[in-house]
Amino acid sequence: MILKLSDFSYELPQELIAQHPAEPRDTARLMLYDKKTGETENKIFRQLTDELHQGDVLVFNDSKVIPARLHGTRVPTGGKVEVLLLTPVGEDRWEVLVKPGKKALPGSTLSFGERLTGVVEDRTDYGGRVIHFTYDGVFDHIIEEIGEMPLPPYIHKKPENPDDYQTVYAREKGSAAAPTAGLHFTDELLEKIRDKGVETVFVTLHVGLGTFRPVEEENIEDHVMHSEYYSITPEAAAAVNRAKEEGRRIVAVGTTSVRTLESAAEKGRLKAGAGKTNIFIYPGYTFRIVDALVTNFHLPESTLLMLISALSDREHILKAYETAVREKYRFFSFGDAMFIH
């Protein structure tokens, strides 16, 4: 059966798109979803502890969002330009998105103040650009000073606290968007989960265009994901492999953790290392590592909705989403969560 883009559509009232996180974080709602039957149950996120078993391995993406949105001007015209840093490609070069793109032709010079300048070197195959930066000082420090947190376009007001868009365990700088399923965890909740005998493991995937670029092809199999950087330590791989050998559950926190684990799977084992992945998971995919998933409610027709449909059943997932709409769950980055088990 060929799946079409329209097969992953659903109606979402605009007022259900969350504009701010729950406070405290772990008081967001949690929908329990049985991936075999499609049955659902309503809980509060901190009750996730009750659904986890001793010996489960909870895998988190510890990537940290950088202030990746830069405002600058074109030289010499002074026209305004906005750049979103996506992926470093070596030697002070980054793949970026530029608005307005028509004005950022190869050879153009962009200024971001006295300490940072960029020259557009090339176009990319997804409408982006490659920019070579020159700067006075340390690039990361300059970005911290002049950059803005790159919030999704459906969030209309910048959070008062920039940490609202970071997980409490974020460590590795490099994402252009937060791995948002992890936003619900607090330090106290993590401690309770560990006290129950659940193992916590951290991997890294820097969220870029691959995660949030919309699908434009009606036949979803024609969609090509943009590559994103991931890394898995030997210790993380060993913990996951030990659990798989012993028949314990691997519970991924967020779709980026799923994509990391499945990208590095070889013959049912997780391989340590770093690289780039453009894995696209949609119905028909056979999972090799992941058994269960903590995730948010995703945009219609998104690759993320396709991924969770692959872990369960597309029709059951869409029915659960109908239930979530009816019961006024909050959707997207700052919204409520689902535990697919």
C-alpha cells in the first residue's frame, strides 16, 4: 500500500497549540497509548514513573539548543537578513536557512555587527545556503551574545526564561530546535525514575532541518530527509545492548532519540560512534532497538507523525489524536505528551 501525505492529516484547532510550557514541567498531561490495541488513558506526566518498569532503559537526546537565529544586514545595501544556523560543515562554514533567500546569492556578504561577517558560498539542495563566517573572538561566544533562540513559527511569544526551551539535561551544543519530548522532565522526576531502578542513557542528535522540514511529496516515500549529526558513546551503546540481551525495554524519549538509536543499529545491536543520519521512519519500518516512546503531539503531515505511526498503527494513532483534540490536550513543542508502550 502506497501511503500518501494526506493519510497523515488531522484537524487541529489553533487554540490547542501550546504557547508556553506547563509549570512545573512535569504537570503536563500524559496520554498513555497501547501500541497494540490503540487504547488510551489520561494521566499527568509525572505519573510516567508508574508506567516504567525496573530494568527499563530510558534513552534521552542531550543536545542543547544554540541561539541559532542571527539578524544581520546585506553589504553594502544594508537590507535586513535573517539567518538560521543549521549544521556546521567545517572550517567556519555552516549550512543555514536565509530570509529573504532571493537576496542571499552566492558571493553576497552579510554583516552581523562588528565581530561577525559571513560570505554566501553556495546553495544547498533544499533551498538553504552555505556561509563562510569570519569573526573576531570565539564563534560560540559571539553567537551567545547576538543570537536568538530559534523558536518554532507557531509559538508567537518569546518565553521570558530562555531555559524553557532547553531540557534540564541538555549538554551538547548544536541544535536549531529543542528535542521537545524531554522538556517535561525535571531533575526531581529523573531522580524518582532512577530510584525505581530505571536506567538512564544519553545520546546526541543535533536537531536541524531533517527533523522539521515539511513533507511536500504526495507519495511520502519520495521524501528525502536532510542529514543531521548524531553521536553515541561506547558506554551508552553498552548499556542499550546489555538491556536488549536481557530482554529489557528500550524506551526512547523523543523522536530524535528514536532516529539516533535506529540509525546506529546493526544486527539488533547498537553501534557506538558518530556520523550523520537521514533515516526516514514511516509505516512498514521494522524497529531494531526501540520498544516504547515518550513523545509530544506532532504537526499534521509531519515526518514525526509518520514515525510514531510506524511504531504502532496509523489509524489507531489518528484516532488517539482525535481523542486528544476532543479532550483538549495541548499540542506541539510546549504541549502535552504521549507514552507509546
